Amino acid sequence: MALWTKLVLAKQSTMPHFEDTFLMLAEASDNFTSLINNLQADEEELKELPEELPILPVRNSVLFPNIIIPVTVTRQKAIKLIRKVYKGNRIVGVVTQKNHNAEDPTLEDLYSVGTVAYIMKMIGLPNEQNTIIIQGKQKFQINEIVRHSPYLVGKVTYLNDEPLEERRKDIKVLVQSLKEAAYKIMRLNPDIPQEAEVAIHNIENPTFLIHFLSANINVEVKEKQELLEIPSVKERGTKLLSHMLREIELLQIKQEIHTKAHSDIDQQQRDYFLRQQIKVLQDELGMDGHEQEIEQLRARGAQKKWPEAVAKHFNKELDKALRLNPQSPEFPVALNYAEFMVDLPWNEYSEDVFDLKKAQEILDQDHYGLEKAKQRIIEYLAVLKLKGGDMRGPILCFYGPPGVGKTSLGRSIAKALGRKYVRMSLGGLHDEAEIRGHRKTYIGAMPGRILQNIKKAGASNPVFILDEIDKVGSDFRGDPASALLEVLDPEQNNAFMDNYLEVEYDLSKVMFIATANSLDTIHPALRDRMEIIEITGYTQEEKVEIAKRHLLPKLRKEHGLKARDFSIDDKALLKIIEEYTRESGVRNLEQKLGAVMRHIAKWVAMEEPYKKRIKAEDIETILGPPIFDREIYQQNDIAGVVIGLAWTPVGGEILFVEASLSKGKGALTLSGQLGEVMKESAVTALSYLKAHAEELGIDHRIFSQYDLHIHVPAGAVPKDGPSAGITMLTALASIYTQRKVKERLAMTGEITLRGKVLPVGGIKEKLLAARRAGISEVILSIRNRKDVEEIDTQYLKDLHIHYVDTIDQVLQIALLPEKVKKPMHFDLEPIGKNQDQAREENLLSDSR
């Protein structure tokens, strides 16, 4: 705001007519104070004011009584008006335009209240323009416009403000407050001349002070017009004070910002001089500055084998870094980005070794068993050899329980091909940015882990293990599984776009291998892009060989022992496997063998005598009592007990299904933490028996007069699945007929109400569990024959397998003609007439 009038500030304006007007009036007054005194003393009212007054519309300014302002006149109507009036009484009505864009304003474009002005001086300017110096005299209100040509003439009513009682205390306080506010504004605004403070101090007329400040306050024209239209000078002064206080707040904030900006500029200048000194010192010491560092990166980039578009983008980023202040936060971000780009192995590949015989030897040397998986890997490498290293094809996914060698298979593939090996764990990954990276505009932005591992490998064709791909999560931070679709799609990954890198990177030569423990949680689209190779658990025989060939030599070396220090026989290994571990893989076995090694190492280090040959009877001394009890066959002569086969994540198991009858009303009880599917199998088996009771020689009254309880031992272990269907049916048939079940017989299969036996999974593990438990015969669905044929015959010795298609065939094999030694005698009550009537009514109700 300028507290001095536009006239006083005209000397700072670039407009020549302001400067001429100021000089003219300054010559008529020795100083600002005398000018102010002349203005406030000139309050003589004009005499004989006409009823019709020529109207001069003005834009962006409001004239107050007794105030002098310069006005530049450019419109033809206004020029005609002032020229004619200047030759006459020099009286004109000054009214502010509402619409400042109107070139020929009408009554609707003007405010209704204006000020009578006296033209003190008219100055001619080039381009037929004129500047007039006018002094406000008295307010008026336009009633109507009586003439529009050659200029506006209006019929007006003259307005008089309510006079101020200058002696009242509230008026004195108001005047003092206005002056203090004016002084504050002048101190906060350096553009206001120092003489203005003296001039304000010498203003004694309260009305003139209010008008003077109102004319020069820095507010919108609309708010100035509102001040002019207020009829009470006191209310006008109060409103003016509120505007001035608001202006003080704005100026104070502006001053704070200016002070802070000035201090920042001073700090920047200081930093600049210090940087220049550092640069000189670096040059003297032969050290590299940031320009040399950027040029070194540019030289490294010139040697890269990247595409032309990438090279252009890289140089553009370096040019941008050169323009940055090294102390600015953007500079290290730009430098790190450029360094990451040159560190990536663009089109740099390791040479493949396609010696399939050597690859087979490496796989056999590193892994015992897993023949199916190794065969598929060799086939995959053979196709890769014939295609000249073209990786377009399905991504391999090793699926199986923990500890069976999925990840180590990937390491063996890298070793066989002569490629670099990198592994990325996806377990618990929830953030999509871990795959694609963050945009480098964010603080702490990083590239995705895919490109980070490629940079770590130093080649663009490593064997890349995506470990635990089934454990990828999804939440508000994004869906990493969806981001992996582009990575694993051979049609897309040749132009992989990382958010941090911002340019395309070719991943088509990378051999991606995924591992998973479960297929259920893998994204369907992701699973569709992979070829699943199932890796089942090891048999006991395989675990013994793995321990002898791999684990024992490795652990001896880790514990500082030598082969001559001790040996362990096969029975001892088998005891550890059966009684101290329960797993599909060999991780726990390695831990237990490590405990044995530490036991031996203690005696060797103490140089005391010890047994160098570890036998089965020594294991409990070293490892303590057995942890697990394996289910083995138990001969029984009780009806309703049948052996089933179950699959678990740590291998196969046998389980006993027990059924018992007690006097009651036909209720069914299931126990043993059975899942929903297993409960449905029990209900299906019972329904089938009821439907075929006469064929099996079962009195149908037993179903309604005896309660049935089915229990599967190990009640603390949850159990589920349909594979116990034929086992439960056989147990129920035995308990209801009291026939004996064939000895050393186990079974697995799903049943239907039509009497069909359906195939189930986990056949290899189940058969191995049956063999370990001393089972000699197993009943399977005929559709499981293909699964048995894939198992090595050495694991099926002494095991006879019956393939069945119907439940009748199962019962014919499983149930012997004779009854158990102590058969149960059923006390059956005859069905009375009332019961028959009730049964008929229930049947009739059900049919309706």
C-alpha cells in the first residue's frame, strides 16, 4: 500500500504524466507538509451547484472530498467533456465504473454515488490524451442520466456527511488509532517517502485524515467505493481502520518472507564462494570435482552396449545434473541414477556351456533322486541348446514341500550352464515397488529388486531364482504378483520397464526359475505362465543315501572332522530318520546329524577315547529319547478297525479308522478333528450302507436302534480330504456285519453314492508309508495305476496292490467271510404298528 497519495508517489512511476503532475504541484508548495496543510484548509463548499452535472467516468480509482488526484483522459467523450468544462466553471461529477472494461459506460456500468470535482489543471499529452488534476469537493448521487451525447449529463442529488464531533473521546481515539496504523504501514513499506510520516502527523482535521487515508489505502476499488458511500464519517473511519489493520498483517507476513528469503540468498552466496574455494583446492590437489565425476560417468556410458535411445536418455540426464547445484538435494539423486544406469550389464551376456552330459553329471552329483525333475531339466536345456540360447518358452516352477532341494536345483542349473546365479526371496513381499521400483522423484527412491539382482550378477542372462513365489502377498501397496506377470511373460519381458530406470530393459535372456510349496496361493495368470515340475518328498532309502553322499561329508568339513574320526552305519541313520525327524526333505536330518558331529567333535578335541563307529543303539545316548513314534501295523481281532493311508507335508502316514456301535436312536458321532470333506466321506459311506444293507446282510433296524461313532486317532492333529472314503466304508461294513478285516491290508480312495472308487493323490508317499509300517497289501483305485507305474520298483518290494473300480470289489477283498472272535450281538426291537405309521407319515411328508 502507498499511504501517500498517487500524486506523491508519481515520481516513482514510469508514467510521464504522473511525474509531470507531481513536479507541477511540488513547485507550488515548499514541502509535503505545506501541501497537506493547504489541502485540509481548502474545505470551502462550492456555491450554486447545478441540478444537472456533467459525469466523468473513471476506472480503478475513487475520488474522496478534499483529495487531489491526477486522472488521464483517453476516451473521446471524456476529452470533449473536460475541454468544455475547463473553459467554464471547471465543475464535473467524478463517478467510478463498476465495469472497468466498458468503453462507453451507461448508468448500469456506474456506481450511483460519486464526488463533485474541481479541475485544478489540465495538461495536454501526445496522442490527443489529457491529464487533469482534480480536487474532490462534495458527494452526490446520480438519479438519472438526462443526456448521453456528446457526454454524460446526470440529474443528481448532493449528499452531506454526518459531521464529526472532534472533541469526543471516541473520535480522538479513532484518529489516534488511524495515525498509529498509518505509521506502522509506512515503517513496513519501504516504498513510501519518509516525508509522508511528517505529513500524516500534521493532519489535524479528522475528516480530512479519514478521506486522505481512504483514498490511498491498498484495497479493491469496490471496497473504496463502499467507504465513500458510508454516510457517517465515524463509521467510515472505523471501517477504514479494519482495512488498515488487515494490511498491517499482510505487510508483516511479507516482511517475514522477505527477511527469510534474504537470509537464504546470503547463505547461497556464502555457499557459492565456499564451493569456488573448494574447487580451486581440488584442482590444486588433483582431486575430481562434480564436473569431472559426471564426465567420467559419460565416458563409461560411451563404452556401454546399450540401445541408442538409452544412450540419448543417459546423456540427457548427465546434462541435467551439470546444471544442478551440487548442494541441492536433486544432485545426488541424479548422480545415483546415472551410476545405476552404467552399472547395469546392458547386452552383456555370459557364454553358455551346452554340454548336456556334463549337466547330467552335475545334477546327479549335487542331488540324489529327483529323477523326474532332473529329466525335465535336461530336456529343457536340450531345447535351449537347439534354439541357440533363445529363452522364449515356459518358465520352470519347482513345486514341493520344504527341504527337498528346489532352490539348490536352480544353483546346479546355473553351474551346469556356466551362468551367473542370483536368488530373490519373494516370501512376505507385499509392495509392488519391490518388483518395479519407485519413481526417482520420491525421496529414497530405489530400483526394483529384479534390476538390482541383475546388476549384482553382472550379466543380463543369469539363472534367476524366484524363491517362495507362492508367498507373495497383496494389499494397499499394490499387487506384486501382477507385476511379476510382465517379468515372467516371454512376450513382454524383452521390454521390461522399471519405474526407477524409466527406460526399457531386456530380460528375455534371463532364465527364471520359481519355487513354491503350494500352488493354491499362486496368482492364476502367473501360474499359467509357468511349467510346474512337482518335486515329491524323499523316501527313507533316499534320505539314507543323501546323508551318506552329501550331508555327512559337508558336516564333517564344517565341524573340522576327518573321515577317519568316525563312521555311522545305515541302521543308525535310519533310526535318526524315523524317530527324530518328520519331514519330506532333509533339513531336520541335517540338524540332527550336526548334533552327532558336535558330540564326536567334543571327544576329538578333548583327546579322550570314544566309539568311532556309531550304531543304532548309540543314537539315544547322543540325541536323547526318540521324538516321533511311527505308526506300525498292529494286529487286531476287533470289528470296525481298518487301516487307511494319508498324505502329509512331511510324507505319507498310515492311520486307523475306528468305528463302534452303542444302543441308541441312530445318531452319528465323528471325532478326531476331522475336516468337512472327511465328515462328508463318513456320511456318504453310511448312506451307501443303508441303501445296500440287504445285499450285505445287515438288518436295517440296526441303523435306527444303535448309535454310530467314528473316530480317527491322533485327535490333536487336524485331518481332511476324501481319500479315507473306502477306509471308512470298510470300517462301517465290518462293524455292522461283525466280519473280520483282512490282516496287513491298507487302502485309500474316494467313494461315491453310486458305489464307485475314485482316484486320490500322494500315492508314492502313501505306498512308502505302508511299506515302512509292515503293510503287505494295498487297495487303490484303478485310475491310480499310472501313479504307481512312475514309482521305482525297488520301493514296491513285498507290496501287493489291488486295483478296484467299485465298492463291492473293495469289500470283497477287505472283509473275510468269518466273524471276529467276540462278535457283538444286536438286541433289536421289532418295529411296532405305531412306528410303522410314523415312518409312513414321515415318508409321505418328505415326498410332499
